[in-house]
Amino acid sequence: TSPVNASAELLARRQRVLGQGYRLFYQEPLHPVRGEGVWLFDAQGKRYLDVYNNVASVGHCHPAVVDAIARQSAQLNTHTRYLHHAIVDFAEDLLREFPADLDNLMLTCTGSEANDLALRIARHVTGGTGVIVTRWAYHGVTSALAELSPSLGDGVTRGNYVKLIDAPDNYRQPGAFLASVQAALAEMRAEGIRPAALLFDTIFSSDGVFSPLAGEVAQAVQWVRDAGGLFIADEVQPGFGRTGEAMWGFARHQVVPDLVSLGKPMGNGHPIAGLVGKSALFAAFGRDVSYFNTFGGNPVSCQAAHAVLRVIREEQLQQNALWVGHCLREGLQALAQHHALLGDVRGSGLFVGAELVSDRENKTPASAEAVAVVNTMRQRGVLISATGPAGNILKIRPPLVFREEHAALFLDTLDAVLTEVAQR
Ligand code: PMP
């Protein structure tokens, strides 16, 4: 069979055995079989520029990470109930990247488990139940987190202890963020609900990629703490250097969170995630509740994550994210001069949002055009996606080894595709 037929056959088999719960990217599904750096290669040998994959953050199949996994796998893999240097070496080294107050690490396999643990700790130590999340948030797959992930849609019912706030969208509704935090706290007070936590993704990825005004987050966190709650920073998307200015997205907001959840890029595709926090909180929880995660923090995962951390430092990927992210946004702003569809360009480092609007006056979301742009880009060998409640914000989030020449190729392709889509 030809590679084209092989992909078609795989699609049919997949639909038969995986059922309806799964979604594939793109109108014409992608069938990559190999990855290297910022490139993916499909079954037909066609090359794609990956401008979307924040998991393979130090580049697809980075040799240092592959080697670390292979070596430890060949020696021993167990769990966190035995002493093993790899776990402690990694924990010590990772915590060097955090403010001194954040001095403990607990390891999990997924970002969902990290957020779930954060939630349990917050509720345990505060005695509260209330949680404040953004209106189009995503925080994970467990039943507790689905309630805190309104972007999953109306099929998920929420307890009244979940209060929704507006993301700090300074393109459409400046100031709404703080006002909605105040309203959420007032609602909790009126209903006799004690707040446990304010939880948000520090780059507001699923809401549409936003940067709050200076001081806004600090103010919100202060109000929540005054009411007895904690601040949980979800760094699953922005963490590990992606936002360029710092290793963690929360640093942009001049606050030190109480708990910080990590995931996606932590093992460059190997499933390791974790929760960093103040040791007093972990101690208060640990006194009453024992926690064991069979696979979380196993030596192979820790070697993978440690290799990722070293590569980020050695290859100066945070600095690269800052510079190439700046070039990308400048390039997009230049495109906006002659493409009316491009209504707003924003983000930090290599986490860029480009909002498509069908008219700039009313900022009408150009949702259908975003679908067309994403799929036409895919046909032209460039992978991106779209986000936000209306799906009209291009999500541009490449591996951190994305260089200026890759940005130039991306911008040239987008330029042509925007022209084509506008003429349809
Ligand atoms: N938080 C955020 C902000 C995420 O984007 C995700 C995953 N998309 C998660 C948490 C959950 O992580 P995981 O899929 O590893 O459970």
C-alpha cells in the first residue's frame, strides 16, 4: 500500500477501536512518523514546521533527553518509595529555579494530577472549598478539574463553589479581570462559601493568551489571600522558559504563588509533571494525608526532566524564546499593516496569540477564517492551531529551539495564507 492509503487505513482502524471521545487535529489528519528539532516528518516524507508543540519544548527527540531516558531505563526504574539519587538531584536542581519561598516539590505524571493535588492541599490547609477560575479555563481531566475547566463546554456541571472570572483581555474588555475577581469574592461571601484558591494559567492560554496590566494580578492575589485563599499558578503551558522573560509565567505578574503546577514540557514528551510549593503547606497536608503516585517521579522520569532542565540552561532557550518571540510579534504586527483580518497580536516569548477579526471596528471574531488559516497552513507545511471561546485566536507556540529563520518561514507562509483566505 502507498503511504497515502496507509494513513487512510490507519484512520479507519482508529475510528473503529478508539470510538467517539477522541479528536484529531486538522481537516486532513496529520500522520507524523518522525521528529527532529522544530520539524515533523509524515508518512510520505513531507516536512512540517512545528509552530505548535509546547511539549517537545527542547525540540523533538532531543538526543540528551533520549539518552537520559535510555540509560536510566537500562539500569533501574522504580518509584519514590525507595531512595534514589535521580529524584533528589532533580528536585534540588529544579527548586533552584524558584523563589526561596517555594522550596518543596511533589511529582506526578500529568498536569491534571498536579492541579488536583494543588486543589486538595489548598482545600485542606484553608478549610475552604471555593475556587476562582477564568471563564474559558482548562486545568485538567479529573472530575474535580473538569468542574474548573469551563472551556470543556456546558456538558460539565459545576458546583456553586466554582466562580468564574474574566481573563485580563485588554483588547476587548480592559479592567474586567479585577472587577470580576471582586464580584466572585463577594458572591462567595454572600453564599457562605470560603475561598480555597484562585487558580489560573499565567499566560491564559485557553482563554486567548493575555497579559494583564501591571499590578492587576498582585491585587487579585492580595484580595484572595485576605479572604483566606491561596494562589495556585498553573504553569503547565507557560512554564520552563517559554514566556522568555523568566523561567515561569508568574514572574511576569510580580507575585510569588503558594503552589505552582508543572507539566507538558517538563519531560519533553516523557510523562512527568509536578507541584512546587511552600513547604509549610506540604507539611500541613502531609501530616494528615499520605500521598503516593506509582509512576510519578520514577527515576527514568526524573532523568528525563533533569536532562530537559540542563538543555534549557545550556542552550539558553529562555533567552531564545525572548528574542525569537519578539521577532515573531514584530513580524505579525508588520503583517497586520496589510491584512485586516489580523486584529491583535500579543503574548510573551514563544507563546504568541494572533486574534483574527472580520471587522476591526466591532472586533467580530473571524472564527471560520481561523479554521481556514490553520488548515491551509497545515497544507503548506506549517503547524499551528486556534484558541479562545470563539476559536479565532491563532495559537503560535513552537518548540523553544525555534530560530529566526523558522520565524521567517512561518511569517512568509502566513502572509500568503492570509491573502488566500481573505479572497475566498
Ligand atoms: N493545565 C493547563 C493550563 C493545560 O493546558 C493542561 C493540558 N492541556 C493541563 C493543565 C492538564 O495537563 P495534562 O494533560 O498533562 O493532564
